[in-house]
Amino acid sequence: MRFAALMTASLFASQAYAGGIAPFVIGGFHTESVPYYSTAANGGNGPAFDSPNDYEQYFDVQLNPNLGAGLEFTLGDKDQVLRGVFRAFWFRDFATTDPALTVSNVKPDALVSPYRADARDFIAFSAGLQAAALRAVEDRLHFGPALHVGAGAVGEVKEMYMLIQPGVYTGFQINRNLEVTVEATYGLRIDKSEVSHGVIGAAAFRYLFD
């Protein structure tokens, strides 16, 4: 990605060997549209349809939890305002709920749905920036905006997602080589069939090197 290449070149030019590595955890919620159908007219109150092609279609927008873990690599000196953040991680979307349990506009005995009854896993990669716009406690505590852009591959068919996460982060430098960071972002996920929204949090325990 051009964004990642430009960011890497800028940071690498000023601090060739400064950066860090960290295990991190990530999780939150995202929206997911679950289709469901009525096999009879008027939400099941009318006559039955002769063909599935005639079923009435609806969508139940559900808020689904997700979680994951991975490795994070940072580029840039700990005293710099801007640092590059590169992540590789596993992510899991939990199963969706049968719309028969959540909607009331279709009679349960007339409702059918291809909802996703199992969790799904994907591998994702992202590149981003964290900006230490504010500092305190002898520069050990820092706070500022964050942005991550990446992509993930889902399931056996490797369906691709695009991920965009703007938000804020805070970090605390325990000593010269150890730092803890916590992040809260808006999560925009785009694939070929849906745009979903959510809230994503992440926490990392970094080992810093000069």
C-alpha cells in the first residue's frame, strides 16, 4: 500500500534502528446484517409462497462481539511524536443469532434464515500511525490520535476484508525498554457484500529498542 510505504520511508529515514515489538490483544463489537425470509405473505400471516424465489426478504442488523491476538511491530524512537505501527493478528467473529429469536415481524413458523451459526476466524495485517500529541509524567505518559489501515482474509474461501480504524491511544513507559499501550478505535470493515461498523479496543506490552 502506498500509505504504508510512505510512512515506513519517512520513519526509517530518521530512526534507522529504533522501534519495538509487542504481543497484543484486540477485541470489540461490529455490526453484521443477517438475512432472513418469510415463507408466506405478510410476514407469515398470508398464503404460503410456491417457490423460495418468492420469499419475502428482510435483514436483521446484529451487534456481534469479536476478539483476537497477534504481534505488533513499531518503527520510530520512543521520544518521537510519530511512530509507525505494523500488526499481524488472528481475529475471531462470534456466531450470529438466529433471527427467529430477535425479530417479531415474521412469524417463527414461517421464518427461515441462513444465519452464521459458527464462529469464523481470519488473519489480518495492518499498518498505521500513533502520534504522541500530549505528554506528561516526565514524558513517560503520552496520549494522541491513532490510525490503522489493513486487510484480512476470512474462512476457507479466503474472502477479503478491508479494515480502517481511526481512534485514540495512550501509552505509559515503565522504563527505558518497556511500555504499555491501550487504544480505542472506530472499526470500519468493508467486503464485497457489506460495510460494517464497530468499536475496537487493543492493548499491547512493548519491548523497546534503540
